[in-house]
Amino acid sequence: MNAMSRKAESFDFMFPPSERRRRLPTNCRWPLSIALVAITLIVIFFAYHNPSLSDSNILSGYSLEEIKPSSDSRYSDLSRLIPQLYKPFLHPIDAETFIGENEVEYKIAQNPPRFTKSLGKKVLLLDVDTRALNGEGGMMNDHISYHDLSPHTAGMLSHYLYAMIHGYEYKFIQAPSYTDRHQTWVKVPMIREALKTYDYVVFMDADAVFHYHHLPLEWLFNHWNITSDTMLAMALDPDADFNKDERGNVNLNTGFIIAQASERTTEMFNIWEDCVTDNKYANCSKWRYEWSHEQAAFSNYLRYEYTGPNEVISLPCAEANGYPKKADLGCTGEFVRHYWLDKGATVGALQDAVTQYAALRLHDQFHRHMKSTLVNATGTTLPLKEGEGVVV
Ligand SMILES: *[C@@H]1O[C@H](CO)[C@@H](O)[C@H](O)[C@H]1NC(C)=O
Ligand SMILES: *[C@@H]1O[C@H](CO)[C@@H](O)[C@H](O)[C@H]1NC(C)=O
Ligand SMILES: *[C@@H]1O[C@H](CO)[C@@H](O)[C@H](O)[C@H]1NC(C)=O
């Protein structure tokens, strides 16, 4: 395969199949073109004559501008705009395969697929933190500057974006602090509480992000064989001695958790939280403060308790943990990137998640409106002859 066709193929996943593309509006007819040109000219006129818009610092003043509830909700409400922007790229939920950017083909576990429709608001994408997060670039700061975006904020915004693209619910729980154990334990009771309202809770650490924003969770559920029996799915850690439990099996990582509501799941979360009391499992108290806290508690005890088919699913590290620089550990994070030692990388990941799709939409729009965006002057010769012109 030559370099050009490799490149073309690797971008295939970003482009909708031709059938989908045809559903986009067809080329506009001339009255519409004239209207578009007119609108563009009016916008340019006002932009030029409005000091606040022609100011190159337009973005720095943005967050200070009040968006009034009375303004047109179609434009001020991102939860409508964002799904429209990503719609042409969405991978079908019930597709048999997905081809990643490295041309690797992934298949669903059961055919026909279990999930065929969007789960919508039955799914909660959840962030949990006990910290105030109100410092410079922090999520809870009223105003942040784009260039000071903290990696933590970028991670959370990426989760928020992913939920918005696919119509899931998103929430951030500012959690109370434990006084008797390390704060990473707090995700355990908070996920349990969220499962009282939602059928599925997908929890992510702020340094974990989805890699393909156009790939829906339901497809991943089909791929990872999430069934009605599934209580929890978590990714395996890299295969290293310090990541092993007392029986010598590789630990599960709690940076990315898929939890499904059921009585049995609630019971499991209760036992997990109570683990440190040593009532059920002798020696679990050592994981109150010793790394890896709730991960070690789950890996040492809980996972051996719930061993029914598909009940607790161990996701491959290559698919749901790590990032490409950790390929030597077998953890490339194909679907979920978890940037343990490279936390700043979430900022670039968020930027990619927005610009790669927006750039392709812009390019597509340029082509579909070529009657107004292109002046083909290649038929003339320079210098222009007497009476000849380029009509712009
Ligand atoms: C998926 O789960 C079903 C039900 O437990 C099982 O029969 C099947 O073998 C699993 N498929 C894969 C690929 O693990
Ligand atoms: C608990 O830890 C102690 C000391 O390390 C050990 O002797 C004992 O066997 C452990 N108990 C269990 C049930 O693992
Ligand atoms: C531009 O015009 C030239 C000469 O008239 C023509 O050969 C070419 O196909 C045109 N390009 C486009 C993109 O329409």
C-alpha cells in the first residue's frame, strides 16, 4: 500500500460514508447563494465597525459577556449545537466493526449486538472531586483563560463534550472528604449514589479521556460485551509486579469505571466501601491510606466475590488504559486514554476533540458552498488584459 492510500484510509473513519453524506443538504441554489453572500457582507461590515468584535482579544472578553436566557436558544445552547456539529461523524451504535486510526479493526463481542439504540439520559458521565478546583484555569473558577486551562479542567470539559455529543447526562459531584482514608476512595460511594438515578454510570478520572469522540458508548458496550448481568467494567493495569494483587493477578484500575445499576451492584459498592473495616475481609484496612487504595481493595477481594459470567469485566489495558507512549507496557489506550504520567496531555486531547471535527466540517462547508466561496480566476492570464477582470 503506498503512502497516499494509507493516509486516505486512515482518515476514512473521520468521514461519513457516502450514503450519510448525501443526507447533508445538497448544493444551494443561486437565490440562497446571493442571500449567503449578503449575510456574510453584513456580518463583515458590522464586525469591522464594532470595536469589540474586531478586537483580537475577542476570546479573553468572551466569558465576561452575559448570554441572556432570552437570546435564541438554538445558538446559545451548546447541547443542541454540539450534536449537530458531530452528527455526520457518528459511528453507528449497531455497527459490527470499528476501524481505529491505526487501521486496526475492532469487532463487537456478540452478533446481533445487544445495544442498538442510544441510551441517552439513562447514562451518566461522572466526574467526582473533593477539591475546590477554583484556582487559575480551574473548572470551578468563574473565568478561565484559554491558555491557562488546567489539565484537570481539560479532562472534565472533554467528558462534558463527549456526553453532549451523544446525548448522555453529565455531572460533576463536588464530594465531601473522608476523614478515615485516602480521598481517592470517594468515587466508590458517589458512583453508588449516582446509580440510584441512572442505569449506567461511567466514571472517569480527570486524566482519562475518550479518544474517539464520534464513537458512542453503546458501541463500546457491544464491543466489551456489557450485558444485563454486568455490574462493573474496569481496565487492567500494566502487567508489572507493583500492579499485582496478593494472588499475583494484575490489578484493575479505577480511573475508568462502567457501572450498571442493580441491587447486586449496590450491595457490591457497599461491601467495597466497608472493606476497610476488616469485618468481611481481614487486612483490607491497610488500603485506607496505602496505595493503591480502593483499587487494591477491589482487586484483592471484591473481584473474587463476583465471578458470574460478564459480572465484572476486565477491559484490556490496550483499549481502556494508558496512552501511545506507554505502548511498551501494552497500554496504548485505544478507546480511553489514561494519561497517568503525562497529565498535561488532556489539554491537547481536548483541542483535538474539538478542532479535528470542526476543521473537517469547515472544509466540507467550503466545498458545498463553492459557488460563493471560490473565485476561479485560473482561466485569465496576468497581467490582466485591457477590459479583462476577475469578478470577486
Ligand atoms: C459475551 O458474553 C456472552 C454471555 O456471557 C458469552 O456467551 C460470549 O462468549 C461473550 N463473548 C465474548 C467475545 O467474550
Ligand atoms: C493478614 O495479614 C497478616 C500479617 O501480614 C497475615 O499473617 C495474615 O495471614 C493476613 N490474613 C489474611 C486473611 O490474609
Ligand atoms: C477553474 O477553471 C479552469 C479553467 O476555466 C478549469 O479547468 C478548472 O476545472 C476550474 N476549477 C474548478 C475547481 O472549478
